[in-house]
Amino acid sequence: MDILIVGAGLVGQVLALGLDQLGYEVGLVESKNFEPPSCLKDTRAIALSYGSVKILENLNLWEKLSAQATPINLVHVSEKGGFANCRIDQKELGLDYLGQVLEISVLLKNMMDLVSARKNIKLFAPAEIDLDSLEDFKNTKIMSLKSGEKIQAELIISADGRDSGIKKYLDLDSQTQSFNQVALVGNIKLKNSHENIAYERFTGAGPLALLPIDQDRATFIWVIRPEDVKKNLELAPEDFLRKLQNNFGYRAGKFQKLLSLQSHELIQTISQETYKNKILLMGNAAHALHPIAAQGFNLSLRDIAEFLNQVGKLGLESDQAVLNYLSMRTRDQKKVAQFSGFLAEIFTKEGFGLLKIARGLGLFFLEREKFSKRYLAERLAGVL
């Protein structure tokens, strides 16, 4: 086996499919059952940037997904009670769209079907790594599952999430930033068409994003304080919907029905070292970002594209492909992490007095200053 990937989430599966196209034999280890019902409960949606869609197209993974995706043609940014807003239009960049929205369950189901059909991808699920077997992996190139099965590989990629067991075992330093926030995530039915507009609305209770799905549905991500989570989750659906509408306003029309609701704690974790002893961290194991700028999975897709580029050119005979990958990707990873953390800090603090005025002025001048607005638009669209 050439490469063993630990973690069969979105990053692990896309990476495995990309390596399969390069002709490599890939092992994919997943601790949970690898079957569609396990992912269909995830009602969240993900905003793929224009650049991310192009990466999936280049990997021949977009064709089946495109019919189930909803394009974002305009992003509307505003603050409740503020005096300014900013509109980012795909026409300003000369693009067909700024991004595409897909429900995570749809994306996972499609990736699972493709992975299951590839002969060069061997699936181990449910299965777990025996972490102690990694001690001499750099020299032996052999590791074990907890079942006792031994696997030989040239490289291990840890894509097992922010709380990666492999990262902890390797004792790799991470920089963790707690924002003291929780995201309420769910889907709603709209009375009118969303007209392919995504919204980022900064409210006194926390940032509230709305992403278009289908013709008359939307996913919301509402960032609130931990002490407010319980009382929001305990509200009757119609009461929560009314509260959501009051905080968001009526730019997207009337909210008709709450379809789902979940909560997720928000912590940004950036690994200071991502490669050790022939083991490479990718995805949330390497960088788990605040969702305010919707950059997490998009950043990981750019990582995957560059890793495949380097491995395709240099192979796995030495560390050079991985070292080139790390050199090429470090700058973008740091900039995106700083960008997400900065937005989370300035737009999630209580919006009163000078801070509220400063944010309003920022949006006001951003809308009118073409260079800065284009820079932000290109970064969000993933074409910078």
C-alpha cells in the first residue's frame, strides 16, 4: 500500500479519490461504520468557493454533485442596526458564480459511493489505529490496527479531525483560540425564493449567516454565547424561528418553517507542526477554523490540490513531495487562519459605541473602495 489515510470524512475521501486517480494504492481507516445512513443525519450545508469547485472539477468529482448544488451569485454583508452594508457580486469578478452550496450529507453520500467503487482504495471500517504501533513507523513503514491487522505504507495522512488521536500521540503543538461561542446550525424553509443570495448578518446576539439551498430553503449558522444555547434549543420550533427572524430581519423574506437545528462548539485550532515521522496532518487535524468566513473545507481542498500536484510530480520515494507541499501551503494556511480569527474577534464582540461605528465605517468604505472589496471578494471566491 502506498498511502494510509486515517479519517474518512470529506478531506480523507477526496484525498483518497485524488490519489487513486494518480494510480496510488490507498488505505482508508474510519472508526465509524462507512455507510450512507451514518451521514444522512448531518443536515448542515457547506459553501464551496469558486476555486474549490474548480478543484473538484479537475478531480472529476463535480459532475454528479453539480445537479444537487445551489449557486451563490451575491453575498450581502451587513450589521443589524448599522448604517452600512457591502454587496459582493459574481459579475464584479467576471465569474459564473461566487460559490456553490451543498448539503454535507449529499456531498458525503456521493464521495462514499465513489470510494466504494474504486479498486485501488481499500477501506478499513469500523477500525482504529493502534497508536503505539506508530512509534517506529518512520523506519519500519508498518503500523497496526487495534484488531491486530498490520498495514504497510510509505506515508500516513492523519485526517481524523481537530481532536486527532494521532496528533496527540505525536505530541505536536497546537495553537488553540477559544472564542467562547457556539454555533446553532440548521435549515429553514423560506416563503420566497432566496434568489441565490448568501447573507452574513452581524447581530447583537452574534453573527448569523444564511446560505441558499434549492429554491426555497436555506441553511443558517448563528454564532451565540454558550450560556444562551440551552434556552434556544429548548424553544418550540415556531418560537425559535420567530427569534431567528427578528435577529436576521426580512432581507430574505419571511421564514416559514424550521426544518432542523443542531449546536456545535467553536474553537479554532492550528497545528504548529504538521509533519513528523512520515505522518502528515491534513484537514481539521492541521487547521480547524472558525466558520465565520466559510474557509475551512475550502482551505483543505487547496491543500489537497497542492499535495496531489507534488506527489504526482515527485512520487513518494523521498520526503521531497511532502516538504514541497508544506513550503507551498504554509503561507495560505496562516493567512486564512489569521483572516478567520480576525473576523471572529471584531464581529462577535458586543456591538456598542465606537466599536459599532467602526464596523459600520468599515463596511461603508469596503463597499466603495474597489481594491479592498475585490481583494475580499477574490479571497471568498477562492481565486486569490
